[in-house]
Amino acid sequence: ARKEIIKNIRKKLGENFIILGNVNWRKDTDTINYLNGVFLELYKKPYYKSSRRLYNSEELRKIQDILQYYEKNLQFPKIIALYGSRKTKNLTNEDRNSTENRKMAKLLTAMSVVIPTHGYILYGDNNPDSDDGDHDHLYYDFYNFDIGKPTSEYIKVSSGVGYKEHEQGFIAYNINSNKKKLTRDNGQSFEIAGKSGLFCKDVGNDTECLPID
């Protein structure tokens, strides 16, 4: 039924119309030939206890796999919007900005930059956190990190580690539990802490990186 619906919508609206689907954790195969983008609403299980924890290693690998699948298979312009759910103690910006939430937000943000061509990010409350509405969130300061346009595609370093070069620096991620090392083409070497994102800006002959949280 979904395939017939999207097929007829595409036929009626033409190729210059963006169709985006909320696929959650699924790798959609029935409608992928008609989809231009996806919204990855990555809820955690068990649903009503999901707010008590961060994403685990298995889930992070699945997120990486899903991002890579849609980057490969979506139709142009390949829009991938990643919605990550935080660990919730209470509904305050102080809790949204806790060390462990900032670190996870940076990791998911880095993944949304490095893997997709056109990636978007929101790291917010879990759906069951409040009866008043969904997706409340904090606008993190590192969302304004600007190092210009990408100058490379996704560069795989090792299993669960990748980065992308930009005009004025690079962004990298590591979904492994232990720290990993990457070496840029210019010879600079960096360590990435376990389950973290790395945001680095070239300043003269040096490179300055944001803290991991």
C-alpha cells in the first residue's frame, strides 16, 4: 500500500518534488526508489523506560549502518535528518546540557555531518518524557561550529571511526568504547575518545579542537 501511494504521488507531482519519510530505525526497501529523504526518529527501548539511558554500542552501530544505507540509496538530494533521544533525569535545560548528554549530542551531530551528503540533527527529549509535546530540546552551542564547506566525502578510518575534511578543519566520530587514532592527509594525528565526536578547526599551522563534551 505504501509503495502504491508513493508511486502515485511521485507520478502526480513529478521529479522536482521532495518526498521524505519517517522511517524510524527501518531500512525501507519498498519505497526507497521514490524517497529523497528520511527522518530517523530513533526512539530507545523499552519505550517508557527509554529516557533512563544513552544509546548503547549496538544501537550506535545500527545508527551508523542506517545512515550509510540511506546515503547510498536515497534519491537526490539525499536528505537525512537524525533525531536522537537524550538521557533524561528532568525536563530542564541544565539536564539537557549535562556532560553525558553533550557528549552524545556531539557524537550524533558528528555522524550526521560525516556520513550523509546532506545531514541534519536534533538531539532532544524522549517522546514519553512529557505529555505536553514531543522533541523539546536545547540548541547546543557547538551547532554553530563553522569550518566551511566539506572538501572530501566520508573517509573511513577503521570500524566505527570516520571523518570528513572541510575548508577550515575536519569533523570526526568514534562509536567504539575505546579511544581511536586518525591521521589526516597533512600528517596531523588525533586521538578520538570512545563514543565521541571531534570538531577541529585549522588555525594557521595548528588545529584547535572542541572538548568532547
